[in-house]
Amino acid sequence: MTVKNYVETVLQPKIQGDGGWIEFESLDGSVLTVVFRGECSKCLILHRCVEWIEEQIKQDCHKTVKVNAIRKKPYFQDV
Amino acid sequence: MAHIKVVRRSMRPEEWTDLRFGWLKRHIYADKYEIDNLMIRDARQVSEMEFEYYSDDYRPLKKGDMYFTPDGTAFIKADVNVPKELQGKELWFSLKTAAEICVKINGKYVGGVDPNRERMLITPYIDDSKTLHFDMMGYNRSKPDDERNPESLSVRGCRQIFEGAYICTVNHAVQDLVWDFELLLDIAKSDLFNEDYRNFLNRELNNAMNFIDFDSEELTGVDEAKKYIDEVVYANTNYKGSGDVALIAHSHLDIAYYWRRIHAVQKNLRTVLIQLRLMDKYPDFKYTHTQPYIYETLEKYYPDVFEELKEKVANGQFEPVGAMYVEPDCNIPTAESLVRQCLYGQQTYERMFGKRVNNAWLPDVFGNSWIMPQILKKSGVEYFVSNKMSTWNDTNRFPHNNFIWKGIDGSSVLACVPPTHFITWNAPSQIQENWEAYIDKDQGGQTMNMFGYGDGGSGCTEEMIELMHRFDKLSVMPKCEHMGGAEFLEKNLKNNSNLETWDGELYLEMHRGTFTTKSNLKRENRRLEYKLRDAEILSLMRKEDNNDEIRALYKKLLVNQFHDILPGSHIHPVYEDAMADYRELNSALDKIIGTGSKYFNTLNFERDALTFIPNKKGTSTRYGVKGNWIVPHIPAMASKSLRATKGDSSWIEIGDRVETPFYSISFNADGSIASLYDKKLDREWVDGDFNKLKIYTDNPGNYDAWDILPNYKDKQIDVKVEEPLELCELDGETATFKTVLTTEKSRWTMLVRVFRQSKGIEVENIVDWQEKHKLAKAEFACNVLTRKALCDTSAGFIERDTHRNTTWQQARFESCHHKWCDLSETDGGVALINDGKYGVGLLENTMSLSLLRATIRPDVTSDMGMHNFCYMIMPHADNAVAAGINNLAFQYNVPLVKSDAEWSLPDFAPLYLQAAKLSENGKMAVIRLSEQNGTRGTIKLDKPVKLLNMLEDVQKEIDTIEYKPFEIITIGIEE
């Protein structure tokens, strides 16, 4: 499974289950850029989730990536 | 002298008290023994009781480890030998966590910990072996409303750091003093209490705290501080409060919201366990719990806990409330759905506990339809409770808290709209706030104050009860009385001749977007409501005994009418679950309905409106299906073979104007109508934008899925015409004109149909909707002078003002309607009939039908994608009632079915056959009839029948049905 597929089909449903949202943006070498929206966008401890995502990708896709997390907050929470 | 702002650098005495209060709380636990052999296994819940495990086995869980995963369930276990030094003592299990954890000890679920409480008593489970086997099941779901509990806000998130689990003893002297300080500091900090008393408290709490020596190795002075508070603070009766407040323990549990329905099973388990343990400790504690559906899940999956619950119901501590199966949205479901909420809800309680309840408990629903009082009353419900109108209304203060609510048919229930939120934590300031906000102090009796954490369940805490036990020591507090929900209602509302009456819908001046958000849910719900009706009618006609199957299907629909599912205020997986349920329902109902050689009319009046009949060889297209437009002329509850008439296109002339047998029409390129001249009535119907698609920016803020702001019309976005309107399909019955409209992101195909044999003009919309923060409306400025619009409620119509004279009309800039709305003069008007839309704005001569929204919270992709929906513009002579608009709207929404079954009962005209089913006991046919036009009359029957209530209890025998405006009548017919 590609990293893109993994983000979209394996990680996304789990993140959604907590009101969050993740979108694959790009994979440039080992840098995986993802966009976090929903509850993730304002999560105070998102970095922990990012580390977990890196671990999951390593475990299931056998790839070592560094996640570049982009938060897209809704306008009403962008303060 | 110049004023200089002084910035204090030294600590105020109150801050010194607060600081020491924090130190005091660190001494609550006397002994702590860390459980260091915990093991954890991660999983994800995939159905109500199924888990997909991430590993084959458990791994160690140590303090400082990360635990929980997104949407994850963690199973945590340990065998703990109670240390010798703790044996014989009162022991507690302590685990500080942001998660929601159900705790099983020695094979039995016994309690829970969550962000609102970190410990539970374990002494009762310690046997001679002195070994405890812990099995825990935890969930860590984002709970956006935890802003109400600020302590849990900082720890919200999917990945948590494990802070350790302990066996401990509690220093009760310290704990008692902590509760005293919690109580008194809340008053000291609240502007709602007398300033002099607060100064007194600040002084004396400081004095009390001075007894404690925080530098001593063993905290000394605690008993002296407690004694000082008793003798100085509680003994002071110089400051008198006023008020009479009833404290009702309750936990609001959203069946789905920021979590899926499957997760509510364990949220409920945890909530129930915690309340049961509180009942063990505090024999005077009573707790109210709603939603028979959620009781069913406990009974099914955790029967041992359910048996415990039943014992507490029997002893009066655990109180089932709320006759409805779930707490449904009370705007969008039809009358029959609301009847079934009561029928199946009461049936469930009766089976479980041997009794029904006499109240509807709907604290969080987004306004309540005017049709409800009658449905409640005829379902054994005397009392109604709903909080939102008092605290959420954005414009007007709802003028009652305890009152009589009169319904559309004139029947009434006793109602309570408590003055404050349904989630409070029993702080004195919250109780005082409730009393001050209570508007019926002089005639309503006590005011209702609910306490207990909620939304995702959780409920009351030890602290809430301990605080409550101290209230009568404080002369400054209102008089407080802890009681059950039904007890409050009986005590204060029953036979209260002073109550005032509210005659009308309970319109919530907020959450107006929920009539429109997630339009697919609304449309499927509408379709399935009528499909269930058809399935029951046909099953009855064929004498099939499929009550169990139909009841199960109905319940599935009812659960999805929950007030955060059908209104659209939920995360994406909840939407996916609902749509999956709808697909399942659709398929099951198709099987029940079956097929036949003829078309059967399940409506109990002649089907005389032009109807689209699918046919692969048809010459028209609708919803992507080929077929023909036919006037069926099928009598009530009868069947007939239908054949399309072959005709040519001579009925229509298409030039600068389109000439049909009914109209001379001037279309604009975007599908809007510049002129709709009625040839028969000799009048023009258009006076401004008519069938005009308008897309507005829609930025309501944090409550994105819920709200539309009154200024939504401030900014409109450009809608471009990509393909101007032109004829795309023509046969002997209909001509379809097509236009394609676009925005930067979306593509909107509008198909406008005119007919040879119908005055209706149908508009089909095929939309690739990719907007953000937009509201699409179709606007109809009619050449009609009226100050009232009529709106269908599903059980009669409601008149709504179209002016903005007062704040009450101004606040209702968007309201809920069902199948149709209408603007009419006495001799003619324009009706708008829809097949699944509910939101409408009514202003002067304009109806604006809300079509689609594009919200991003709670669901980032809400309403994105393809949509296909229709509405019918129906100009008419006379007013809407005389023009038979309601019957046309039924025909528009209830398709003909293929069946050879035969109806052997009367047609009960002119009442609407709302339902025909086998009785719940299988012994008679139940017929539910609804007067929809505001008329009065009688129907003479051939033979006597039983008059029933909506729970199918026999009231009396009748041979004539006497009906009055908007009445719903249920009868039972024995073979």
C-alpha cells in the first residue's frame, strides 16, 4: 500500500472517529506533508499524534517518514 | 491628581486562600500504592461490541508511557495483590485520565473513571484472596464541549500520557474540608451572591486556612479548620438567600455526535455504572436517565449491569424518564415518527420496568413542533421538559419556564423549560443563576435545575452530591430540594391553576441551519418515513404477521432521528453510519413492499395529480430514470394498470415566451422566471426574482452546522450561466428546459419542467456541490399580498407571519416546514412543494427555500458532492386548503407501488390515513387518521370500532368518528 493510500484509507477513518481530519498533501523523499483539519487543527497535543502516524507508517508501510503537519483551522477558530 | 493604574504585585488574601486550597487537595490521598504491572492492548471499535485489535497480545503500560490512539479503544488489565499495609482499610482505585474508562473487577463491571472523576471505591470487591483482577476498557474521544469542565480541556487529544494507576486510601478529613472549600469558594467568587457575604467568606476562609500547617510533615490543623468553618461560616445566618430550587440529577447522552452510535453503548455503560455506585454510597441520591434505546443496549450487552439498574429502579433511586425511544429532533420527523418514538419508547420501558413514564425529556432538542402536545398526550405523556428555548434563544427571552403548552389541535401538556443549561455541576453559583433566571417565581412553584456532566454521558460526581448535602447549611443559598424528574413535574405543575399558556410551536431562536445541513439525510428520512407507511399498509392488507421486523426497521429510522443525527450536527462517520442504515432500511422495505401487476395507490384519496411513472421505454427523464408523466386517476387505496398516453408536442409553443395550456412564461437564461402569466386565472404570479438560485456566504461561526445568522443575505456570490436555458426534452406531456449554472467551485444543473396536464412547474436540481460556508436558496417573489404564509407540519398547517414587525417575527427569519409552504391571497396563491427540504425563509411576498449548506464543523466535508432533488412550483386558485395543496404534496412524496393487494376497509375520507398497521398485540388493525385541513366533522362507520390512544390502549367503542381541526385519531378494528 502506498503511503498516500495508507493515509487516506487507514489513518483517515481513525482520525475522523475523533472529529479530526487528515489529508495527504505530498510525499517528497521521506517528508510526508499532511493537512490536519477539524478537531486536529486546534489540538494542543497534535505532535503526539504525528509521532504515532510516523510509527504506524513505519510499521505498516515499512517506510520511514518525517511528517510535516499543516494545520488548517476553520476561520472561527483561527485566533 | 492624575490617576495611576496600580498593578498589584503582592498576593491578595483570596489568592493566598486559593493557593493553599490547591495544596490542601494534594493531601486527599493518605496512602498510595502504584499498580506497576498494568498491561495494555490497543484496538478500534468496529461495531457495538466488536473490536479490531492492533496486536495479538498485551504490552506493559508504565507511568509516562503514551496510551490511546485515534478512535481507539484500549484494554488495560492487571492482577493486583493488595499490599499488607493497606489490607483492612477502605481502599480506592485511582487513575487520573482524559479518557472514559469502564472498570471491571474480578470479572464484573463495577465502575468507571473519566475526566470528571479519577477514583472509585474498591473495598467491596476485595475478598479473602486479597487479589483484584482489573480489566478496563477505555475510550479517548475528543469531547469539544469539555470547555464546561476546564480541567479536562488541557488534556484533550487522541494520544495521552499515562499518569499511573493506584490503590489508595482517602484522608476523609481533608476530603471533607476540600468539599467545604469548593462550595464556599464558588460563592465567594460569584457576583450573584451578596457582596458583604462574599467579603465575609473571603475573610473567614482565609482564617480557616490559617489553622492548617502546610509545612508540617503530617498536615495538621485540618480538624480545626473544619470546626472553624462549621462554627463561624455555616453558623452565620445573617445573610438570607431566597428561592426554591429542585435539583434533578441527570446526564445528557448524545447517541451520536463527536462519536458514532456504536460508542454510545459504552458511554452509557460507564455513566450507569458511576451513578449506581453513587446510589450505593448515598441512599438519598436519585438520578434520571433517558432514552429507552440506550437502556436496550445495556440490557443486550451488559445484562448484569442492567439487572443492577433494575434493582435501583425498583427502589426509586434510578429513574427512567422520557417516553420517546431516543431524544429525537422535533422539527423534521413526521407526526407518525413522533408517535412511534412514544409507542416504542413506552413499550420498552413497560417491558423492562413494568411501567410507562408520563414525561417527555428532551433537554437538548432544537425547538419543538406544534404537533407535539397532542402526540404526547395521546401517548400517556402529561409533562414535557426541554431546556433550549430559555438559554439559547438569540433574540427573545422565552416568557415561561413552567407553563401549559397548547398544541396545534388545542390539546395541551404541562411543560417545563428550565431556566439554565441541562449540564451543570451543582455549584452554588449555578443554582443561584437558575433561580435568578426563573421567570415563573410567582406561579410556577419550584424551578428545575439539572446537574450532572453530559453530552457524552458521565453524570454526577461525589462532589456534586457532597455539595448538595451542604446547601442547607448556608442561609445565603436558595432552598434546595433533591428529587426525581417526575416528582418535580407532579409536585409543581400538576393541578397548578396559576400556570400560563403558550399556544404555538416552541421555536428555537438558534440552530436554524439544522433544517438544511446534510440534505441527504433529510431526503432519505422523508422517503423512508413514507416507505415504512407503505410497507405497513401492504403488510396489513396481505395479513402478514411481520410486526417484529417492521418494529426493528422503524426503530432504526427512529434512532437516526436523534437530535444530532438527522439535524446534521455530527462528525463524518456518523453521517456514513446513517446513510448505511438508510440503505439497509430501503432494501428491507422494498422486500416487504414486494411487487405486483398493477399500481396501487396507498393514499386514501384519489390520485389525480400528474405523476412520473418509471418505464424503461418512457419518453421523459426524472432523477436519471426514464418514464412517463401520467395522471393516474387511481381511487383511494385501490390499484390500476397504467398506460402512457401518446401525444405530440402541439400542446406547447416555444418562442420568446413558452405557451402551455396553463401559462405564458418568460424564462431567464438561468432558469429563473421573469413572468408566469396564468391564463386560466388571468393573473401574473411573478413579482421579482422567481425560481432564482441564490448562493449566500454562510459564516455562523463555531456552531457551523447548527446556525444560520440573520445577516446571511449580506453577501451573495456570483452564479454564472454556463449553458443558458434551453429545451432538452419534449413529449406529449412535458417539456424540460435545461440550464447549467456554475460558481468557481460548483456546477448546478437545473431542469425546469412544464406540463400539459398540470399547473405545477417542477424544478429538478443536479448539483456538484463543492462550496465552503455557503447557503444555496431558491427564491420566489410572488405577486401575492399577504402577511401570512402557510407551512405544512406533517399533521396540519401552521400560519407564519411574513412581516418583521416585532422581534418575534424578526427572529424567525428561517423556519421549518414539511412538504409545502404557501403564500396566498383569498382567491389564489403560490405553493412550493418539496421532496425533502425543510428550511424556508418567509419575508413579505417571498419564499426562499433552503437547498444546500456547506459547513465544516463538526464534519469538514458536510454536504460536499453530488445532490439531486426536486421541488414543484404550484400556483393555484383559492387558498392553499381549498386548492388541495396538501393532497398534491402527498402525491408528490408518496410514490405509487406495484401491488395486487386489496384494501377491505373504508377510505376514511376526508381524513388522511397516517398509518395502517397490525396492532402491537397482533389482534387488530390499527388505523391512524389525521385531520390536516383545519376542519371539523364526522365519519359514520359500518360497524363499531375501538377508539385507541397512540399506545394502542382501548379507550372506548365508537361507531362514528368525530374529528376536530388537526386532530389525530387512532382506531382499532377487529376482524
